[in-house]
Amino acid sequence: MNQESNMSANSKTDQSASALAQVPIENAKRWPDLNYFNKIIYGASSLAKGMKITFGYLINTKTVVTQQYPENRETLILADRVRANLIMKHNENGYHDCTSCHICEGVCPNASIHVVDRSEPTVSKKELGYFVWRLDSCTFCNLCVMACPFSCLEMTGQFESSTYDQSLLVYNLNQYSGATQNNLAKLADDQARTSAIKAISPYEGPVALEGYHLAGIPKEFLPQKSDAKTSQAREGVNP
Amino acid sequence: MSQTIESFKLLLENAFSEPLTYLEASQLLTIKVQENQLFATLKTLKETLKFDALIDHAGVDWPNENKIELIYILFSTHHNQQIMVSADIDRNQPTPPSVSSLWAIAEWQEREVFDLLGVTYKNHPDLRRLFLEDNWVGSPLRKDYKDDFILERPW
Amino acid sequence: MVTLNDRISCHTPNQDGTTTQEYFINMGPQHPSTHGVLRLILKMDGETVNDIIPVLGYIHRGIEKKAEAVGYRQQVHLTDRLDYLCALMNNWAVSAAIEKALNLEVNDRIQTVRTIIAELQRIQSHQLWWGVFGMDLGAFTPFLYGFRDREKITEIFEKTMGARLTMNYFQPGGMMYDIHPDFVKDIKEFIKYFRPILKEYEDLFSGNIIVQERLKNVGIIDAQTALAYGATGPVLRASGMPLDLRKMQPYGAYSKVNFTVPVGTVGDSWDRYQVRIQEMYQSLLIIEQLIDNIPDGPHMTMKYAAKIKPPAGRYYTQMETARGIFGTFFVSDGNDRPYRMHFRTPNFNNLWSILKMAPGGRVADLVAILSSIDLVVPDMDR
Amino acid sequence: MKSLSFYIHNLYQNQQWLDFILYLGLGLILTLSLMSVVALVLVYAERKIAAHFQCRLGPMRVGWHGTLQTVADALKLLLKEDLIPKAADRFLFALAPFLTVMAALLSLSVLPFSLSATLSNMNIGLLFLSAISGYGVLGILIGGWASNNKWSLLGAMRAGAQLISYELSMTLSLLSIVVLSGSLNLNEIIASQAQGWWIWRAHLVGFISFVIYIISSTAETNRTPFDMAEGESELTAGFHTEYSGMRFAFFFLSEYVNLFIVSAIGSILFLGGWMPLHIGEWESFNALMDFVPGPIWFLLKTGALIFLSMWFRWTFPRLRVDQLMRFEWKFLLPLGLINLFLSSIIALGGFYFFP
Amino acid sequence: MGLINDNPENPFKEAIPGSPAFITSIDKVVNWARSNSLWPLTFGTSCCAIEVMMAAGAAHHDLARFGAEVARPSPRQADLLVIAGTIVKRMEPLLKTLYDQMAEPKYVIATGACAISGGPFIYDSYTTIRGAHEVIPVDVYVPGCPPRPEAFFYGLLTLQKMIIEGQTIAKPFERRKPVLSVLPPRIKLEQIRDELVKNLTARSVTDLNQNPKELGL
């Protein structure tokens, strides 16, 4: 491996006129090649230098930067923009703003969101039935949150979602099927509002507990709404 | 630092005996060449015009025109200029010449195109699949590639 | 022309005319120093590596096919998964390509912030590389120090972008959020913290006699060969060719700042090491010049719900990431999804120069060379 | 406790069979338990010290500050499935870890913890130790070969070449102390340091042979920067790639016991073993030092050398295999020879301090 | 929901399928050792490896606190296979081999969207396996893309809980998952008790000698 090389000269040939010559460069620092005895002296001193640094860290316990996660759970403060869990915002009375416009479904890069309309809307023309979110495939790209015209989605920092079962990672985000809070406000009283909505649990819905089959092969498990693109050749027009 | 596009075009046209065809629908300066002219053009570009780097090589499948478009993106560190060379080849029997004798990196970029688009290069030293298994059937990046394994997006 | 059949023959004659039996050994896909699932088939003579046959595809996810199925805005999050250590620079490259296709000029604030963040990411990527480099050479401590300092940048990123690794932050037309109020203050603190640490890196590791012995005159490659073998970025610059798109085709706010391009003189592993170390200093300089005068303006110029439909044509945009040139080539047919999307990834092209660097060295040299090229395998396989 | 030779002599004379068996059994149990305690403590210490070198905390959650961590590890390793690859040489594969552990066990039995606490006070103790430490590599070689794995074989070959080379300079550095002290018996070597430890008493000679010893003993124990045989980033896991469960635990254990042994030898030869810090004729100072009992001195000195070895490990990168050889044959060996020559001159002339 | 280990009086402790005397006192010691000494295999395919194998092991988060910093490069010595990243068709047999090479007891954590379900590449990808559980049995799923190191630690705690409560040396190849004792956020026990118990009891016993595909996992 001791091949001598003078290619630094080679590579500089015929660069004088080239565009590369105008780039301001600095040469990489190179420790000189030492002879036998100098190498021993230099070597010993360089090793000692390194050992000094590591010893400094050993004796100075203030340099420990470890945060102890399970023990510090109470004091662990994450940045407020951290994206680890999608929620649908519900106001203090428990109403959401989702109009079931399907924009989030469209921008989701891998169909992790599935919005199902309510089959028999009561107040408005279109009402949210189920907002199905697949945590198991979500990439937390935040596009759904940015695209939502009514900003009713939010990414929160709740990251503790490990499970033993993959199908537990598919949720319904809405707490009731029904109209938005604005539309419900038009109703006369609380009783009318309650009768216009239907409370649902996080696991209810067309795909509850069977999230795997969304990605799985059996096509009959896919929702009927699927207007999947046929696998024909895409007609491209050569520009 | 670098010449303007116009003066570079002049330089380019001087290097070739025949007039060049430019492709308009492209962001980079793009030359359109025939398959039989491809190797000669790239050789001239490398040796006369000092395009010393083959930055990228890719293929585009156009099934309804029955052709595969090969894209070569060249970069000249000397001129600080970039040029794209586009060549249409037959889709059913794609046998363009390999340019791995000009730029060594072409060997693997061409293997990638062979792997994903099924373009069989002539005079390639080692034309094998690069990413997929050797017993893979079909070329995934062709538009009519069919595979039962692929799931269509349901909504 | 050397074919594969010649290369798998086990009886390459030695220099003195004798023949020894060579043997093959399989390095990877699960091997600690291939940084992922790269597989190398080594033809060895004792401890000496005589030939290398890289086998790729163990993480080939078909991103280019996937990219044809999703819209332009969704391309950005796919590039996070290519070279995840330069996720933001990849985001920028794709966003810029789409902006160019739409003829969209983004304002100075966006350009400046993008430049600052890209340089910060370059430092972050090099920090990780430095740590892993130390680990590959057998010293575990640099790995921890590198990550300790990387975590500081990660925290700055997390505050502004909400994610630690795959940010999806630069969008076509701007940035997802405006910068965090603490952004400027945090970065200034980081620069103040990191300069002495860089010095310490050099004392601990660069100056170490073992590192010097391991790296000097190992894996030499000259600039023209490296370029022909597709190398860009620090690998090429270490061979003496100052090919840096930040200087040659300035984008973002790079034309406004002064910095130099570190280049190597010999082209060995040591130069590749030192070029990256010096690039960290240069990145700090760039950030320092920009951080105090970030112009005002909106952080986003496009609506999220709007579908992006670039005019039909072929587009190619390239940028300098921490590992080399990242290019985005796409063909639009006027639709809301690209007709063909192709990423020119630096790692795929950088890999092949090991075929010129490693033969003749030991296994340990191969590990050092692999680490000095700084490979990210998912970027290679796409 | 009396020495082994005395007992064997008695065996023939007085037919004390029961006594002999009792002695053997007790010795075995003591050595084995010492071995496991040493390994458990050292692994924990290494993990904690490494963590603090690296600005982190290390094991924290098993017991108070992770003190039971290594107990859990040992228990788990003992109960883990024991795999033997199909293509491996079954007998040799099973034999190899035991050979390595045996080497460590045998060396442990001659270490003098204090004047009285010596299991076997051989008069050729040092020769025995260097013979046994050379035999330890056999386990590594056999294990690497029997695994039928190319990486293992590479690691084993590296280990073989490395250990045989470094054995030379290690023995040379031991020899210079033998020359200075005039004995091969470990207790006598320690007794010869009553005036002061050899590391400083014999001018630079003692110190140089200490340095040579530290370097070559680090190589002997296969630790960074000389961990060629395992070399994680190069050879996956080196010679024990195919070992799992208890057999791997044996390799793991013997690595740490070896570390203890070479540090103990270093402390015996250069730092006076159980001998308190004595300086020549300073009677009152010496008397003060004698208050601390011998075993504590011994363990403290050994601990300091172990710490040094850990400090090396967590600071330095690994050498390349040819550089390792070049370092040995072109630097350490000549230096050791010159040092031996100088030490002979010093010993002949009695030129050291407090002769 | 509190932390798993901070909740000794879990009302659903007996929800582990099997008899109440499932765990003996020997098992307690063995499971304690096993759960606290999870040596991971150095294996990572893509982005998750950076967060889960590297950043989690680095100084700021420090995997060593759990005694899991002894990353073994050889599968023979590893206890924990962390599938950090996408598994593609070409990697599938190798992952199976790696798993087979590991010595019992062995545990598998799938981290990140790719290893759980294929993540960004579920649809329109011709190589990506949709979840590592199609290849080998997975014990714990840690969602995220990639999960934060803290999320991985939570997954590790989840796994430790499974080892402590769900294993016996009498039946070494059987693994019982205390499904109900670790629930995802925002889910209340009452909400899913009925629908889960019947679905998951059958599913929670993973016979490792059986092909996971046959179990309908």
C-alpha cells in the first residue's frame, strides 16, 4: 500500500483554463510523514492527547448528557411541533370541524387516511362517518394537516404507541359521526344535537381491527368505494 | 465563470459536422440524436468538448409511441456546462450501444436501466440485473409492467 | 474488457509468477461496517482484497415507480427516505426542481433559510459520518461524541420542523412552517459550542497516530478516474478536483457568501477524511454569514390543496448534498403526477470508485475506504 | 496454606489423600468463584467506565445504578440456546471455549493475593504463567477453525499470529524483571520490591519494560487497539462469530479474566503486588503504608492497570493487522532486547536505587 | 396511560391467556434476566436504523441504561432483532435466515412504518414486503416514521413486559402477549374489551415453529 503517487500533479493538468480553476480552494491538512524515531515520539504524544480528552470526560460528570426516558416522563418536554400522533380537534363541547371533504385523503401519499361519509346525513348534505387513520403506515409527512381547509387535524407529540398487535394501530379519529360544530350549532337545543350525531369508539368503523387487510392482498376486504386505477399502461404524451 | 448558452451552442455546433437537433421541451440544453449516431455523438462530446462526467443516465418508456427514450446527462467540469442527450430507441428490441468505454460509471447506470427498463446494451462488459433478482420477470419501470404483487392505491 | 467470468476465477497469478488459491468471502448484507444492507463479495488472497463485486438491491424499494403514482407534492416525502442523512437537502433539490418547472421564484427569506438549514444538515451529516468512521476504525468513543453533537442540531431541527430525521420540511414554493422563534439563537449557541468541539475531534481522532497510519496512502484514486467512475462530492474533491455545485452553479443564497472548497492533494482515505472535517468549518462560516440577516417575507407561496401541474417537458435540477450531486430528473406530461421521476443519487455513483480504491489493500483498509466514501445504502438502491 | 509441592511430597510420605482432595476441591471452588466474580465485576466496571468516557450513564435500570446488570446477562447467557452449526466440527467446537477458560483458570491459581493467600506458591510461577498464557490462544484457534466460517477463521488466524508475536516481547519484558529480582517465584519477586517497586527503582529500564508489558498484554488480551481477532467492524464477531449461549459466555468470561490476570501480573512484577508502597530506608513512611493490608494493595494496583487498559480501549482505534505486526517486530521486540541487555547491566552492577 | 412498568396493579393481569399459575417463581428469575439483558443484533436496513439503533444508543438517549447496548454483530449471540427499516423481496430470505440463526429465546421488534406495514411503499411498489410479520413473527410493533428514540424505549419496555408476563421455561417456544395490558393512546379498556378478547386470544399465542402466514397474522 505504499504506492507513491504524484497524481495531485496529474489532476491539476489542463485545469488552468477550466471553470474549476476559478473555484477558491483550500488544501486538506496533512500531517507530515515522519521518520522512525519522530513517529514514535509523535505517536506517543498523540495517544496521550486523546487519552487526556477522554479522561476529562470521565472525571467531569457534568458532561453526561443522558436523559433518562422512562424515569423522566413527567418532565420530558417535546417541542410543540413534534409529529407523532394525528388527532382530530374536538372543541370543549366535543364537536369537530370536519366536513368530510376528502382533501386529506387525497394528499396522503400512501392512503393512510380513509374518510368515510355518513350514509344518512342528518344536518348537512355530507357528514363525516368515520375518519380512519392507519398509524401503522403513516409517515408523519404532515401534508394532511397542512392541506385541511378547516384545520381540524393536528399532529401531537404522543409517541408512546407500541403494541403487540398490528391491527391495534388503526384508529377512528372522530369521536362521533355527524355534522361539524357550525352546522350543529344551527340546531335548536342539545337534545336535537345529540340525536343528530352518533358517538363511536376509536375502533369502530368499516376497517376496525382489520387494518392489515387494507394493505393485504384479499381485494374483497377493500371498501367498496375503491375506484382503484386500472393497471393499464399510462397514456403519456411525449412533449 | 462559464460561457453563456449561446456561445456554448456555437462551440457545440462547431464540433459536429452535421447540424444538431435540439429538443425544445426540456429545461436543459438537449440534443436529440438517432440511435445509430448515439455513440459517435457522445464520443465527440467527451473527447472534443471535454464532457468528462456522465452525471446521469436514465430511460423513459413511451409505450404508445413504441419507443424508449434514453437520457444522458453530461457535465463538463471544464466548461461548467451541462447538456442532455436524448435518443429514441425501439421499444421491442432496445439494443443501443454501451458507453461504458467512455465513462466507467456508465457500466452500472446502464445495468440499472437494463434492470428496470429492459434495455439490452451492446458491448456491455457485465450486463446483469442490478437491483432485482436474476430470475425476475419483466421490467418494472415500463408502463405496462404487470405484477400481482403490486397493490393499487384503494382511494 | 474484463467480464465477470474473468473476475470470478480464483487463480490470479502473483507478481512472482506463482499462483495461490484465492477465496471468496461474503461481506454483508448484515455486516456492521457496510452501514446497511450493502453486500460485497470479496475475492481475497489471505488478508488481501483482490477484487470486489458489489451486490445491490437489498433495499430497492422501487421509489421511482412509486413516484409515478403520487403527485408532485408527495415526491418530497419520498426523498426523505433516499439519503436520510441529507433529507432536507434532498427535499430542497426536489422542491427546487418543481419550482423551476413551474417558473416560480421563491423569495429571499426562503432561499436564505434553506441555505442555512442545508449547511446545518451538512454539518449534521458529517458529524454522523465522523462518529461512524471512528466506529469502523475500531474506536467506539468518537461515535458517541459525534452523536452527542449531532443531537444538538437534531434538537434545532425538531423545534422548527417537528421531526428528527425525515422532515419533509422544504415544500415546492417554500417551507412547511416558518422558522421557530428560537431558531437564530439556537444556531448561534450551537456555533459557539461546536467550534471548540471540532478542535477536540482533531485532537482525539485526526491527530492520533493509529488513525494516521490507517488512512494515509490507503485507497488512492486520482481525480479523473474518480470522476469517470461517477464520484462526486467529498470523494471527488479529496482527489483534487474542486467540483462543488455551490460554487460552480450557485443556488439558494450561496452566491452571497464567501467560503472556500477544501480539496485533497493525494486522494487517499486521509484526504477524504480531512476534506469533510474542513467542510464542517466552511459550513459554520456560511451559517455565520447568513444567520444575522435573514430577510423578511412569507415562508410559503403556494396553497397546499392546489394540485401542481408543471408544463409538459423534461426537467433536471441538481444540488450539492453532503455526499455529492443529487439530481432530480423528471418528465411531465402536463398531468398532476410525473410521467417519469428519476433521482440521480450521489451514493449510487460514489460506490463504484471502491473498485479502483480497495484492491490490493487489507480487509481493514476496505472498511476504512467504505467508511471514507460515506455510503448510505437506501440512497444507492432507491 | 502450604505450597503444592509440599503437599505432593506429603502425599507419598504420609498418605494424606483426604487432605489432598480437600485442598484440590477447595482450590477449584475458590478459583471458579473468583473467576466468575472477577468477570461480573469487570464487565460491569467496563460498561460503566466506558459510558462515562462517552458522556452517558451506562446500565442504570437493573438494580441500583445497574449493579445487577451483569448478573442478568450471565443468567441469560447460561439459559440461552446453544447452537452448533451443521458444518462445524462438533467436538472441537465444543472443546474450544473450555480450553480458553482452562487457561484462565490455571493462571488464576498461581496469583499471590498476599503473602499467605496464594493457592499454589510455585517456584517457577512466572514461567508457568507465560506458558499458560501462550496456551490460551489454542482455544481461539480451534474455535475459529471448528466454526467452519471464513470470518471466524480469519479472526482465529489473526489471533494466532498476533498472540505468538506479542508473547515474545511480553516475555522479554518479564525477563528483565526476572533478571532484576533474580527469581521466578512470584512471591519472591514481590519480596524483592520491599525497597521500592521495579517500575521506578531500576531507573528507566523498569519503566520501559512496564510500557512494553502494558502494550503486549493489551495485545494478549485481544483488546482495542489490538482486537484483531474480534474486530467487530471488520470480521463481524471474529473467532466467536458462530458461538452462542454458554460457550460464547465462556469466551466472554475468559476475556475479562485474562484482563484481570495480565493486570495482576503487571502489578506483581512492576508495582510490587501485595507489597505496600515502600521507599528505601524511610522507615516511618513504610510503616505507615503497612497499615493497609496486602490484598487491598494488590487489588488496587491491579484495578489501576485494568482501568488503564479500559482507558486505551475506549480512546483508541484499531490497528491494521500488518501494522500490528510491524509494530511488534520493528519496535517492541528491538526495544525489549535492548531493555533486557540494559537490565542485565543494571542487575550485575546493582545500579538501581536502594540496592 | 401510565408507563408499563409503573403499573403493577394492572386489572387485566389475568388476561394473559393460560392458567393463573402460568408464571412460576423460577420463571420470574429467568424472565427478569432475559428481559433485562436484550442484546440487539446490529442490523438496520434504512432510516429507522439511524434513530433506533444509533441515536437511541448514543449518549443523549443511551440504550445502555436498559442493558441493551451490547450490540452483537453476530446473530448467534443476539437476543433482539430490531427490524429497523424496509424489508424488500430480495431481503426476505436473508431476514428469515438471520432470524433462524439467532438462538432461542429471541425477540423481534418491528420499528417504523416500513417494517410494520410497508409504510410509504405499501402501494405501487413492486418489491416492498408489507410488514416484517409476513416473514418472521414479530413481538412488538413500534410505530413512527422513524420512531423517536424514546418511542423505541417504550417499545423495549413493552417487550420487557411481554417477557416478564408471558414466558415460561416449561414451554420455551410459546410466547404469550399480554395484549390488553399495553394499549395504544386514547383507547380505553372498556371500549375494546369485548371486541378484542375474542379476536386476540387466539392470535396472541405465537407458536414459533409454525409459519406465521398460517396463523393469519
